[in-house]
Amino acid sequence: MANQAEERPARLAEPRLARELKTMEAMLRIACRDRHGTADGLCDACTALIEYAARRLALCPYGAEKPTCANCRIHCYGPRQRERVRDVMRYAGPRMMLRHPVLAIMHVVDGRRPAPPKPNEGLAAAATSAGAEPKPESTVAAGPSPDGTSALTGTDQSAPSSAAANRSATNGCRSSSFSPTPMK
Ligand code: SF4
Ligand SMILES: [Zn+2]
């Protein structure tokens, strides 16, 4: 049976996910070149961040139906990565419209779609409508995260906080809309 790493390229080939990864990489290149002085490609830190984002995307429980990470109700990024993505988006977001207008517009369009319910919320709603007691959220099976932790509960190996805290936390991608001015 193929492992997660082997399956990742196939998952990321899905057009919606591929475009999202391309958008993230474009923003990282802008920020890396301007702020880290990288002439071509990405520095080590930015390479690590895009690889992290790719792992998250590949195991996003929403798959092709995913909202923008800014609108996500799961928020699977760890705190450090979340803050780094927020910082990159604050810087590169306003510059995307000039340098990558198609990606920028598509991201804005994606951001206007309402976020679907969490997959476990869907299960609870189905159980309720069928007359069954919905399971508490913490007992519903969660999909794997790229790091082998629970993507649905938003836990991360690097996250010291509890699952509950993670659920209530906002993702760094919250600033991913391409506003003409940086997010505060
Ligand atoms: S933050 Fe949400 S939408 Fe983005 S990859 Fe994680 S689970 Fe998917
Ligand atoms: Zn960099």
C-alpha cells in the first residue's frame, strides 16, 4: 500500500490544490526575493515552509472542495507556520495582483465561496437528522495530517497548545485575501 509521501504528488495534481500550491509558492518567491535576497528559487526557510504547506494541502480533508485556508473551519497549520504564512501574505498579497494577476483573481474568487462544514460536523448533522445522538466532536475519527497528527482537530506536532485551543485558533492563511493593503 502506498504511503502518504508516495500519494502526495497525485493528490497535489488535483487542479484546485495544484493552483493553491502554485499561489503559495508565488507569494513565497516574492517575499523571499525581496526580503531574503534570494535571486532565484527559495531560501532554506522558505523551502521548508512551502514543503510544509504542500504536506498540509495534500492531506486537506476537504480535498478539491477546500475553502481558502483563510476561511477554513479546521485550521490545520501549526502556530509557527501559521505566523510565517500570515507574514508572507501580508507582504506578498498586495503585490500578487501586479505580478500574478490570474492567480490573485482566482484566489479572491475562491475566498468568496462559503466554507463547507467540518467533515465531522457533516457526520453530526446526518446523525441528528437520522434521530441519533451526535457524537462529541472529539470522538469522531479524524483524518491524518501531513505530520501524522489529526488534521481535523487542528493539532500539529509543533503545536504546544491543546486541540481545543487549536480549534478556536485562526489560521495564518486568514490574511490570504489579496487586499490592496496589507492585513493589520
Ligand atoms: S487550513 Fe483548512 S483548508 Fe487549509 S489545508 Fe488545512 S484543513 Fe485544508
Ligand atoms: Zn526566503
